[in-house]
Amino acid sequence: MTGIDHRLALERLLASDHAAPNPIDDIEALLKAHHPDYREGSLVSLAVGANRGSECPTALAASLQSNARIEDADLAGAPVVDTEVLIIGGGGAGCAAALTAAEAGGRVILATKLRIGDSNTVMAEGGIQAAVGEDDSIQRHFEDTLRAGHGCADRRLVACLASSAPDSIRWLIDRGMRFDLAEGGAIGGKLLRKKPGGATRARILSFKDYTGLEMMRVLREAVELDERIRLWNRCPLVELLSDEAGHCVGAVLYDLALHRFVLVRASCVILATGGVGRLHLNDFPTSNHYGATADGLVLAYRIGAALRELDSFQYHPTGIAWPSFRLGGLISEAARSAGAHLLNGLGERFVDELAARDVVSAAILRECAEGRGIEREGMVGVFLDIPELERRQPGTLAQRLISLGHLARQCGIDPSREPMMVRPTLHYQNGGVVIDENGTTSVPGLYCTGELSGGIHGRNRMMGNALQEIITFGRRAGLHAARSASRHPAPKVGLFHLQGWRRQLVAAGMPLDRFGPDLFPRYANFDFGDELALRGGKRTTYAPKRARRVE
Amino acid sequence: MQTSQVRITVNGCVIDTEPTRSILEAMIDAGETLIDGVGCMGQGVCGSCRVLVRRQGESEVLSALACETRACEGLQVAFLDHLPMHRHHVYAMDDWNGDSWRILERINATFPEAQHCRHCGGCDSACPKHLQVHKGVMLAAAGDLSAAECFDECIMCDLCTIACPELISPNHLGLYVRRLSTAIGFRPADLVLRLHQIERGEMVIDQDVASTQP
Amino acid sequence: MTHRPVLLAPTAAVGADLDAWLQNGGAEGLRHALAAPERIIPALAHAGLRGMGGAGFPTHRKWSSVAGQSAGDKYVLCNGNEDEPGTFKDRHLLSASPHQVIEGALIAAVAVDANHVLLYVNPHQHEALKSTRSAIEQWRASGLLAPIERRLGLRLALDVVESSGRYIGGEETAVIATIEGGFPFPRRKPPYPAESGVHGRPTLINNVETLANVTHILRHGADWYRALGIGGACGTKLYSLSGDVLEPGLFELPMGTSLRELVFTHGGGMLGPLAFKAVFTGGPSNTLLTADDLDVALDFDAVAQRGSRLGTGAMIVISAGTSIVRKVAEYVDFFAAGSCGQCTPCKTGTYQLSRLLRRIDTGVGVQADLRALESLCALLPGSGRCGLVDGAVTVVRSSMQQFREEYEHQLIG
């Protein structure tokens, strides 16, 4: 993709009259031509598994329908550890689940691929929804969420979210998380509330513009200090363990520090592995954390769990397009709602900046695809013109766009003088594993919570509901698992579900040499075969060397 | 592209890259394996990619985040391991509840090393966010809970904990003060009221309303 | 060859008893010094005396530098902080024969016109501290200081200062910081202490062993001292021998004695059936000597030619049963714990060195860890205010040069 040279585009921007954009005649056609969720050929039908026949983005389908990385023989000599509750994932949902399970008396192991806290949670800037305002109610929270999700969400889950939200905030405060106040002091004050797009009331609670950081550092410390929780960093989930009935009875982890497999036999396994951004669906940059590679989603699907809204992802219109080291990072919608314009390399506005997110995203992609984007150091995007906004409404930057200011300075830009370069970024997986209010799935013994679960956001997630979801459902899953866990490990623990899975793959004519889960982004250059070879492991899989790169 | 090549060394691997690239990007471009010491990829909030860097011809070695540091000719980079949790500063969340007049006693008992700060300034110079770590430690050690504000933007990268020769664990001390003061002293009135309403059954959700259709 | 000990001679080992010291030739060197002060520094130069605290810097040059500074308050500091692994010579001298050290320090005061003479002693070494205190009291009461004061035209302050007991407190500028009442934080050089030391005044800092030698050089002459050494080396050296040898201990031998003679003759050879593997030379920079180096003369220059350092003369012998990586990790941990905290690369760099070494030692290291270790050894040197981080790097680098295969053998993959 090429575009108009940055310097030339800046000249044109200065000369621009910022005239209102022409209305888009055929929104349907724009979306079809340019939006990744609608574009011809971007979706395929799943050939195996519980959702056979459902549509899903091509890159995700490849992962979902991948073959297991391991055989029984690979596990020879691996230590076996028993626990009641095994939690996979060290983000907000996993930590909330671990703390609650431990408080309920469960023996808990929390295993995470990178280290505890490395997650999308820590990156969340906006805030967390909870209906605490006098003018607000949990009913409004419920209805706003359902409506924003185009009516596709599971009402029971949304009701659960909205009614538990205030208690989740109390739980967080009890663990030491601070929130901003609008008035008054720490005792008797009122919480600062911001209004999410699509809401009828201001409902987002926050701590400065790093709510997720404040939440994550508190939860991480709580987990690390809790002697009832065994914390295993750098131990990615490689496969789930099953018994003969197909129930989930534990997991195979790989300890990256000790370079060996570990088998954990667990009565309940809670997956809290987060999203899929780092699969770069449709070759999109992402605002997601490095670890967001759908590991839990892939393995839940392989063991038989049903998924929902698999074709629904949030592409945020204003991801950073330059500089490259912040590519895909998010510029909050606040900039556009404050009145900032989007302009192409010709100095023209090309879309109503406050149109629906999918329309704005498609329009930006159209400008870039048709050569009207702006090119800088090989990166292409359009301008988000903050300087013009600041001239029009002096003080906006200092009062309303503090986080944007930080971000711009990180990029080496003075936001009052130079426009930001933006293009859509893959932000969130709306759907996921089907769960009930306690996070249980269609597979006994298997729980899911957080971004990898589905049903709460329907086909569109409201700002502030992701942080609320991880606390509400993380806690519920942790509590339910601890209460239902048996002290005794299952008598037969193995990879029983893999035979059936491979039979399905063969029957559907799917390749057996596409292995999953990915564990790391493609560009991490991680070769699991090389890793196993460190210990002289025999390559029992059918993989040619570095098979993963041949995709 | 008009950018010129620069050569950097990362953990002993020689990498040719461009000065517009961050250290992490340069590693990825070069096909190096990157499965540790990486997280938010540029936002600078996760504290995973901590490195020591030394610029060509300079004697100074600085700590930095690899995702925020751009390549330059002759840059030497060494990644730092994640600090394992030592759990030598253990506390319970109801630590201060019994008698919050004796907060200072609790702080001293939980983080006794803070009284022995030797004022070397190592924590301040190690902090990649340039926070006033030492000031925060001094305030906390004097029982002044406004110490919490010094750590508002702390990303818990543990560089100050590694740097501290007295084993104070400044960032954990900061978080301790933040957490405990919030847990015992933060009671927003609107939240108190809403919880009361929900618990008394005065506020419930009717799942069957029709107004939720788009 | 046979030799007669000087510093460890029975006639010097009189403890704190000043009268006994005076009956055995004590104060003779000081009298010579006072008789011809201008000849002191040339005598040291001719004797070839070098700093015994580890650096091996020619003593007369430091002295000339301080002597050349304008008049006014000047300090002579005798550095007895001694805290390096395997070094135990200074504490012995201060306990068993403090007078030769004090006399050397007084000669220094005469040579450089210093009106403050301070003995800086590690309080963890109780005997040394007690003995030095008592010895100082006796000098003060003796009237022996009067001629020095007459020459100076000032009162001479002779005293003991307790060090912090920390390893870093032995670094020159940290000694100064301690004397000034602060924490032993080293600072950048220049300015060197000779120009700007305690309270900004010219300051001479010498090691305990160095000053003890001065006393004997002034008493017996520089030619006598030169002749004590072997080959080109001058004088004697105190070697602190420890580790896997049958008879560890403190040996005063001619400078330039071979490692083989030290270990196998004086040290009684190896302990147990396992063969000699290497020696860690002690001091601010620990390096390794291997079996190939057994015939190296243990003097500053000969050892340096082997890419190693004589240091303080500490020789920690290890047998074939010792893991190099683990031993090096212990050293690095020692440095990491001793780092004062001021410089990020020192505290944090030694942390990472230790992490990498421990990983290799515990059998979970991979090639990339070894590469990272080498890379860190290239990144860190020269980045601290003092040489502590360089010391840590030196021992790692030296061990990787001498025992590369052992490192590689412990990797997986």
C-alpha cells in the first residue's frame, strides 16, 4: 500500500477548508468493499467441531481447526501436579478467579504464558462500567448493553453483569483499587462517571487514564501475596487433558523456564486466556497484548466447547498508523467525540467522524486502499487533526484528551501542532465460548471467563464492559469452581479427546500438519519443535521443520 | 524509504535495523525469537521489556523499556529477567483496620527496610517512568499516606526493587500504601447507596423488557 | 629458597605493646624519615614498592602527588577495610603487629606533610580494631609524635576510624565519604583523592600492608627491600591461601614466588584426591589462574601478563570437584550484595549476571543465555562510579575464557 507523502499531505492539510464530507450513498457497498467483517472471502465456514458450518475469519478458522501439538509420548517423564482448580491466564479475569477460588477454600494453581499481569487488562485505559449514579440504574446498564450488542447477547449474562457491577467495584476497592472522584473526599464523595458511546447515562468509572493498570497491579499483588495460590509464570497451555467421557480434567503446560512439560490434574479448569488480536485477522494491526493468540479458544473448541458470534470482532477506527513501534495502539474515541476531524492526504474530510465505528473504519480503509492515505516511513493512514480541534476549541487537549497527549508525546509528536496518523486496528473479540452465569461451558470441568467467553457483548461491546466482565465473571467462575471441585483427581487422565478430533479433521479433509494453539504471534519466531529438541525430544508429530511458517 | 541502517546488539545478537524501529521491532524484523520480556508492545504499561542500554561512545548505562527505545548506531542492549516474587513483605488486607492510628507501626513492621534507606538515589535513576520513588519511600516511612501519589503511574516493573541495595522494594511499598489506604478509607457515597439498594432488593433487573431491541 | 619473613617476623608480632616494638627496632624507620624527609619518596621509588590493596599502583607516585599539593590540612588514611573474599592479611597485621603499620603511616605524614593520620579499620574485625586502638593510644602518649609536629608546625591528629564494615567501604572515595561522616558512597574520579579528598583536602590513601612495608624500607634501605623479591620483583608479599589445600593460611613469601610453590610447598598441596583445577585470585578484580599457570611468578606484572591480576594476594584454590559456574555465581552475588546502589548498571547489571549464571548452573540454561552473558560483560564495564561492576564482569569474563567448555557443557540443547 502506498500513499501521499507525509510532508505534502501536511501542506494540503494546512490549506484545507475542513468542509463537511460528502454523505456516503451506499453504506452497505462501502462495508462490503472495505470492512474486514464483510469483505468477500474474509470469512470461511468451519468444517469441524461444535460450530461446524458457522462462519469465522480465515486466520482464526485455521487455528480453531488445527491439530494438537503433542502426543502421549511427548509427555513421558513429565511431572504431574494435582490441584482442585487450575486457572490459565494471568490477566484480570484469571486473577479475579484465582483470588475468589482461594478465598472459597480451593487449592489453586494459576498458570500464565508470559508473566502475571501481562494482558489486555493492564492496557485498558477507559474504565469500568457500573451503574452507581443517582440518575442511573442496573436496569439501564442491562438495557444499554443489550442494545449496543444489537440484541444478540445472552440476557441472563447481561443481567448478571449489570446487577453484579456495583459489587465488583466494592470488591476491587476492598483489594485496594482506587477510582477517581467527581466531588467530595474519599469518604462520602461521588465517583467520577464518564459516558460510554451508546449509553443512556454516564456509567464509566476510572482511575486517571490507566484504569487497567491500576486494576492489574492491585490484582497481581493480591495474587502474588496469597500463599494459597501457586503462581506459575511462563507456563503456556499446550493442550487440555480429558477423561474417557470427554470431560476436562486438567491441562498440559509447557514450562518455558525449565524447558519441560508439566501435567496438571485438576477437578476444574478455568480458561482466562483473553483474545485473538495477535492472530492479526485479515492482516490487521492490533491494539492487543503480545499474548493474545486465542490459545484458550482453540483448545476449548478442540475439547468440544461450543462458541458464539465467532464472526464478530471490534475493529477500532483510530489505531495508530505511525510510528511503527506504536502501530495498532489505540487512540480513544474521545478525540472524535470532542470534535476532531479525519482527513485524507488531499486534505479532505471523507466520513462523518461520529458515524458508527464499522462505517468510519471502512471509510478510512477505502481512503488508504485508493491511494489517498498518507505515507510516512512506509506506514499508511489518515490524519486525525488535533491541532485544528485545539484551534477551534482551545483547551480541549489539556482538559479532555490527557491520555492522547501522553500517547502523542510517546510518538514524538506535539499534538497541538502535528496531526496523528491513524488507521483501524483489531481491538476485541465480541464472541467466544458459550458460558452460563458461572462460567461453565458445554464441557464438564471446563470454565471460561473474560474475553474468550461469549454472550455478554452480543455483536458489539460497549466501552467499560470488558473490565466489568472480567471481574464479575472471573469471580463467579472462581467461586463455582472452588465449590464444585473434588479433592480427588479423575482416575483416568489423558488426551482422550484428540482421537475424535483427529478423526473429524481427516473426515473433513483438513490438514493434520497445521498445529495449534499458536502460543505466540507469528513474528515471535518461536518454534516448538526446536524447543522440544533442547531436551532431545523426539519429533513424534508429522511436522516438517518450522511447519508453522508455511501457512 | 530514506532511512539509513544502524547496527545494534541485543543480548549478543548483532542486528541491522533502521533508526525508526524500537528495540523490540528490530528483534522481530531480524527473526530473533521473542517469547519473554515482551508484553504491551509500546504502550509502556506492562513493564515486561526492561533492558539496560548503552549508547555508542558513552560510559553511561541506563535502564529503559525496549518497546519505547529506538535503535541507534552502536546501541548495546541487555534484557533483564523478571524478578521472581520473594514474598518477604507479606501483609493482609485488614492490616490497618484494627487501629488505623498505628498505620506507621504497621508500615514499619511490614517494610522495615524503609527505615534504613541510604538515600543513594538508585531507585529514582532506575525508574523508566521517572517517578519520584525515593520521595515516596521517605513519605511512607514517615507515615505520610500521600506517598501513594508518588506511585500513581507506577507500572510495577520492579526495576527499583532490583536497584535497591537495602531491599526496600519501593514499588511494593508504594502499592501497599495505595492498597491499604484505599481499602480502609475509600467509601464513595453513591456506591454505598447503590449497594444498599441492591442488597435490600430495591433495585432489580427485568430481563423481559422489549426496549432493548436495536 | 629460604627466606626470612619481614612483616610476619616474630620481632614484629608484639601486638599492641609499643615498648616491645621499640625494643625490636621500632621507630627506627621514622627516625630516618625525620632525619631526611626529602629522601623518603625517592627511597620508595627505588624500592619498587607498590600498592598491596589490589591495584599495584607505584606507591611513590601517589605520595609525590600529595606532597606536591599546597600546604594546609592534609590527610593520610590507612585503609584496613579488608572485606574481599579470601583475603585475610590486613586484619592479621593490625591484630598481631599494628605498630609497623602505624609507623608507616607516620612516615607518610612526614613525607607529604599531613597533619591527620587516620587508621580506617573494619569493625567486624574486633581483634584488629582493639589492637589498633590500643596501639594508637600508646603512640599518642609516647612523645614520639612531637618531632613530627615540630616539623609540621601543627598538631598531629592520630586516630582510628571505624569503617562501615561494608565491602564497598574499601574503595578510596568511599573511605573518604565515610571519614566525612556519610554513607560509603564512591564517587567518580577525577578529582583523585591526592588533589581533593577528605573535606576537599589532599589525601593519601594506602593499604595496611603497603604502609607496613614502608616502615621496613625506611629502616633497612631500599636496596635491602629490592633484594627480597625474586627476579624483577621487589620485596615480599603476604599471600592469603585458602580453599581446597591441606594447609591454608597467611604466608609471607618473596614477591614473585611461583603459584606452584605457594600451593604445593607452603600450602601442603591439594586437599583430598582431586586434582588442582584453578585459583581465584582475590581482590577488587577476581580472575582465574589455571593449571597451566602453576609456574607463573606471583608478582603484579607476571600475573597481569597471564591476563589475570595478583590483586590482594588472595589465592582461593579449587579442585576438580568444584563447579566453576557456581563459584563464579557466588562471586557475582557477593558483588551484587556489595553494590552501593548509586549506579543502575552496577546493581541491576550484577542482578542480571547472577540470574544468567544461576540459570546455567541449575541446568536450565540455553545457548542464548551464554550469549547474553557475554554481551552483558561487554556492555557493563566502565559504567559505574567505581570499579565494582567491573570486578564482577572481570571474574565472569575470566572464567568464560578459561573454562568455556564447562559453561557449554552445562547448557541444555
